[in-house]
Amino acid sequence: MLMSPADRPLAAVLVSLLAAGLILASRRSPNLREGWTFLAALVKLSLVASLVPAVLAGEVLESAPLLLAPGLALQLRADAFGLLFALVASTLWLVTSLYSVGYMRAGGYVNQTGYFAAFAVCVSATIGVAFAGNLLTFFVFYEILTIATYPLVVHFRTAEALAAGRTYLIYTLVAGQALLVAIAWTQTIVPGASFQPGGYLAGQAAAPTLMVLFLLFIAGVGVKAGIMPLHGWLPAAMVAPTPVSALLHAVAVVKAGAFGCVRVVGYVFGVDLLAELGMAQVLAAVAAVTIIVASVRALGEGHLKRRLAYSTIGQLSYIVLGAALGSAAAVAGAMFHIAAHGAMKITLFFCAGAIYAKAHVEEIADLGGIGRTMPITMAAFTVSAFGLAGVPLVAGFVSKWNLGVGAIDAGQAGYIAVLFASGLLNVAYFFPIVQAAFFGSDRPVSLGDGGPALTAPLALTATAAVVLGIVPDAALSLYALAWQAAESVVSSTIGGAP
């Protein structure tokens, strides 16, 4: 590419913003509209993937800062952790774009132009979050993501959708204000600071001040991360079209929240400082409670997408728990779980959408025999479901193993019991779905899997989940990036990268 590597993060952000305008201008030509979507997704992925060799070599690629005021600047940078998140988001956007075309056309839904345009803006904001070089830049893109997602949540414009949209905005905008206060306060303590591995707040303020500041940060990013009791918007948002649910759970919104938690822990405060303040223990306990309670709550949900939503809430707190434990293996497991969970959870939502598109079924009680009439769909569902439970040879096992090793390294082996219990609960709420699908009563008609645009994406993401479980560094070096980033934020490691 002609542009310098330092300019590519900005180009990756802008390409889908440009596509959003072209999509809106092509509303009378669906094929052209969707062509812009695919072209932008391919260019974005190419730009992001081109950064891997330099970042793996230890480079941190920074754009020229845009100075807003003395000590206030917007700046993009690509480090190992940000690149990992950007790779996950840009790869899954490409796959989700194909799925969205199949889903939206199969359902004959209205407002498709606005849907694809908002989707493009959301992914631009997500890449901006991934490549943000400081807290102010992070906040700007984080809030753009909030606003851009709203039209997708209320896409159907029903009373239920509008109510879910209001709930979503109330939670996320209030959280945004807490985050803004935290950022402004931090700016007064360390003016103009950029994200720094190991953090930059140690010794900069009194312990009580830092503790309150940390709670504000966690309130700000914890809503999107689904930390209980800040999770209430997430199950309600399942009224949106299924590709939007996939966006919320695997590509953008909740991952931006979990990513923000790790950024705050590892790059603003530092794991050592949080341990000294006693806040790491508090965060780990909250994450553990969220993992268990959300998993129990999922058991009681009969609606497929809502069960998946509570599953997401529990799984996201694996990431938070790993950051709180603070050892190299735990942080690496947390970071890799962004990719692992993304591949597995997007598969499950793709499957739920394909089932609805073909059979108009949303309740788990109505899934009897559907595995025999939609075998590819339910095979992909089964692989990803048990991957989330931590079954070996699927990506979830890799991140969960690292979290367990990291808990021992951190002297917190008791959290292995939380991971074990969570795995059992995952099996408990997924196994009845799989059992009913393959061994339940026969369906009255033979449906067959969805068309290629519905089936190919879920087959691809399920395959990716298996590949990442066997060869975690396949293709995009996600595991290596996770370890590189983890070791940079942990002052002293026990063991080391494999």
C-alpha cells in the first residue's frame, strides 16, 4: 500500500464512514448498496491486517495528533491489544455483511439502506475504539458507537423496539457521563497522557482518589461490558434483527465495553496499582458473581436469543476477570477471549437468525427435530455452544485454560472453581437445545438449511472457532498478539508466552 503504516489506522476508521455515505446515496440500487458494504469491509480488513507484521515486531504505530487545546488531542495508535480487537471486528464485519444480506433479503425487511449505513458507522466507531491512543479519543469513538447503534436496536420501529432503544440509550448515555467525568478527572491529574502498558496513574494521586476514579471508569465501561447489575439493556436489545444482535454481542458494542475494561486496568491504572488499592480483588469478585449469576439466569430463559444474551453477559466477565487477576497468562486469556468469544457467539446468533428465517421459531421449546432438517446450522451451533463451555479443540478452551493458569500464577486459584462451575452451567443451558434439535420430535416439514448467504457465514465462523482452538495463531496471529500485549502490561511474569 502507498500510505505509511502510521496512516493506516486512520484509513481503516474512515473507509466505512465513506461507505456509509455511498450506501445512503445508493438506496435505489440494493446491489450497488451492498457492493459498497463488501468493498469497504474488504479494504478495512486489508488495512488492519497489514499492520500485523510491524506490531508483532514490537512497533507501536501512531498517527499525528490532532490538537484540540493544550494538553487535549485526538490520536490513533496501533499496539498489540488494539490491533487484536481491530482484527476481530474487521474480520467479523465482513462475515456479518454477507449474513446481513441473506437475512434482510430473506425477511423482506424495510429500512435496509439505513440498516447497512448505520452498521458501517458502528464498525468505524469500533475500529476507532480499538486504535484510540488516549482516553479522549477512546471516549469520542465510544460515544459515536452508542449513537450509531441506536437505529439498529429500534430497526423494526415497534413499541417493543422503541422501548428497548430507550432502555439502551438510558444505560449507555448515563454510563458515558460517568466515563467523561473519569476522563476529565484523569486529565487534571496527568494532563495529555496516552495509554501506556502498565498504566500511568501510580503515584499521581492519593489512594482514595484513585479508588473513586477507578469506580467511575468501571461504571463508564461496565454497562457495555454487561457487568451486573449494569446489564439490563442487553437482554432487552434482543428485539433487534439478528444480525444486529450479532453486532452487539460479537463485533462491536459489548466487546468495546470489555476492551475498555482491559484498557483501563492495564493501560491507565496498571495491574500492580489496582492490586495495591484492593480494587483488583473487588473487580475480580464482581466478575465472578456476574459469570455465575448470568449463567444461572440463562437457564431460565425460554427465548433463544435472550438465553444467548445472558450467556454473553457471563462470558464477557471472563475478560474482566482475567484483567483483574493481573498475571500474564490471565491477561492473555482475557485478551484472546475477545477473539474466541467473538467467533463462537457470532456463530450462535447466526444460527438463531437462520432458524428464524427458515422456520420463524424463536422459542427453545419449538426447536424439536430442527437439527435433522437444518443439519449444518445446528452442527455449527453445537460446536460453538460447547466451545463456550470450554470443551477442548474449540477456541473457548484456549482462553479458559489461560485464565485458569493465570489464576494460579496470581495466587487466586479459587477462581478456577468459578471457571469450572461456569463451564457446567454452559453445558446445562446449551445441552437441552442441542438434544431437542437432534433427538426431539420430528418437525412436520423438511426445512433444509438457509441459502448460501445465511449458511456460509455460520459455517465459516464455526470453522474459525475450531481452528483457533487447535492452532490459536492461525492466519492473523491473534494469540501471539494477546501474549505480546499481556506481557507488556504485566510488570513481572511467571512462566511466559508459549
